Amino acid sequence: MFDSDFNIICGDRMVGKTTWLLNLSEKLTNLGLKVYFISPIIIDDILIKNKVTFYRFLKLDDRIDMVIDSIKESIIRDNYDYLIIDDLDLFTNKVQSNLSKIPVKKISIYNGNFMVRKNLIDKFHLYKIKNGEIVGYNTNSFIRDQKLNSLLNGTNQ
């Protein structure tokens, strides 16, 4: 699970996508992995506190390219393990493309049906979420694998 550089979880509105993403982020962070979480929607500090290594609200304005460059620099410099993107569909095609080029594993949610535009995102894997769970995949198995990897690599605290 999440073997691709860009993993996109799509589903209808109000099925628990953001809650699932926050819970996954918390589990990864608790394993000692570095999680950079971005969202075009302000998330209440109480909901995000202690669930991610770093959270950034991205305003959808003209200077977003500079912000994405800054995110890329931080991820590379500070050796982040995951970039978690809330509501990818709210970003422009250009922003989606630029995010896809950041050299880190990405997990994102997308409202509705994800439609790939030519050359927008080169390599990705698509998942479907329903009732707050990924259809056909066991998230606990993914977390277990991450825990084993962190123990083997000595990154678990």
C-alpha cells in the first residue's frame, strides 16, 4: 500500500477522507516518521495538534509557486518521509503538477472521481475511500509495515 510516489485517495464528500488522513498522519508521526501536512482549508489546531511534524495552510493566491518551492526545500533539507495533501482537487492543475514533482512519498485526498489530465501527475496510484476506510486495503497492515521498517532502520524512538 502506498508504494507509488503519489497516492491519491478519492471519494465523495463527507465520507471521512480528512479524518482518515489526519489519523494516518498521527500514526506515521507516532512511529517517528516526519510528516509534512498541507491543506487549502484551515484545519482547527486542536484537530491537527501532535498529529503531524509540520502543518501548513496554503492560501490559493498568486504567490503559491514560491510557497511550494519553500515546501520542497524544507522537505529535502529536513528529510521528510511523507507529504500529506488535503483536498488536492482544490488546487490548480499547475499546483498539482508542482506538488507531484516534490521528491517525497505523497498521500492525498481528492473529492469525487479523480481524472488524470495528460502530464499532470506522471506516476500515481489511486485508492477509493468509503465510510472512512480505504476500499480493498487494510490501513493497519500499512502502519504495521511502517513500524517494522522504522524498527529495522533504527528510526523509531
